[in-house]
Amino acid sequence: MWFTYLIPIVASVAPLASAHGRITNITTENGFVYEGWDPEMAFKDTVPPQLAAWSASNLGNIYVTPSSFNNSNITCHKNALPGALHVNTTAGQTLKLRWNEWPVSHKGPVLTYLASCNASCTNVDKDQLKWVKVDQQGWLNSSGWVELGGTWASDVLIANGFTWTVKVPENLAEGAYVLRHEIIALHVANETDGAQAYPQCVNIRVGKGSGTSASGNEFKRIEGGVDGRKLYGAKDKGILVDIHYRIKGYDIPGPAIWNGATTIKQPNEKRRMRKGDGE
């Protein structure tokens, strides 16, 4: 039996002043809304509700610095623990991940990963998870350039009401997975240890799509993958990078997109280049 903790769908959610780096809810293609982890829950007298989202010690504007990229904090944020439930979805369907807010100044890439847990993710050891990247977007073009490179994936997220849409791979096998969604802010990434990573994790349970995938391939499981502590290096090109000028390109950090991923174009995503822009 699948259990869910659902919250009412509302027209808008007011940003919280205490933080700008967390997912407030996850909406399935069927319209079910799952609550994200609010770090303020840890300070309330009442028992926190059971969630599919992982808990973490991310109260306030806290983030993970490159000096911590080689430890467990980069996996699902600081002191992260697995959620007690799973978001129910199906191969080929979309999930909308809504952040509480995001500052315009915090330019950077948006990335999404999956790691297999087999039957359940509720008691998984985060250090044993192996991640494959299923979605990424970084620098788009120099449109709107002032001093931070131009238009980035983070700008697209803001334009879409702090929401990013991820498609569950069409040929992903049934099972339980942890979805790792992340924004990396680069406004001070020109300094050593200046990049700011905001990883967020959610348990999902994927049901089988109909027949074979749209590409004609049989549904397949995630094999291989990368230990979370090895996703990025502190001096990677996309981590230690200066975006305080009219850049002509950007190296998105982390592994290449998984060959079973189904990437999609975000609403309000404009990649059309103007004369003088570079890819």
C-alpha cells in the first residue's frame, strides 16, 4: 500500500523570510501535492508530519560549501535523514518542485539526480546511494547581462514562480528512488569555497509506464552512478568560476546526463541567442 501526506493546493505560497534555499512542495502530474521539509519543524513542540522529503539542518540561508563537497552534507544537505514516505509517480510523468524563494543575485545551475533504493528509501544509507544526473541547466545566454553573466537556469526558476519541472525518465524501471534536486549559487564562486550548494532530497516511488519507453527501449534500472561525496570537486570549472563579466559559456558540474534520462524544456526557458552571444 502506498501512503502519502498531502497538503491542499493553494494559488500561491508566501516566501518565508528565514530561508531562500528549500523546496516547499512537490506536485505530481495527477495534481497531488506533497509537503517539503521546513527546518522550522524541528523547533516546534508538535511531532513533525511524516514526509517524503528528507529532513536536514538547513535553517536560515544555510548552504553547503565546496570544502564540504567530500562529505555526506553535500548529498542531501546538512545532517540529512530520509523521509518516511514516498511521492507516488509513474515513469514518464512530471514532478513540479517549488522552492520557497530564490534571490535574483544567486545566479547558477539547476540540477536533478536519481539514486535507486530498491524496495524503499525510508531507511536508506545516504553514503551508499549512487547518483545519476537526469536533468541539468546552467548558463543560457548573455541576455540581460549586467555583471553576473546573463541569463541562468536560476532565472528560469524565478520566472516560473520558483518552480522547476522534472520528467521521471520514460524508461525508468519500477521501484523506489531518491530524487536529489539542487541549485548552486555562483555569485561569489570566484572566491575559494565561495560556491553555494542547496541540495534537496525527496523519496519517490515510480510505477511502471505503459509498454516500452517512447524511445522503444525496455524499462531499465539505474546502474553505476556516483557517490554523492564525489559529485563535485572544490576546484571544478563549474564550481570555482568567475561570472562577473560577459561570459560566453559555462561548464555544468557533475557527471554527464544519464543515458536513460528524459530532459524537457522549462516554461519561460529561452535559449535563442542574440548577436554576439556565445554558447
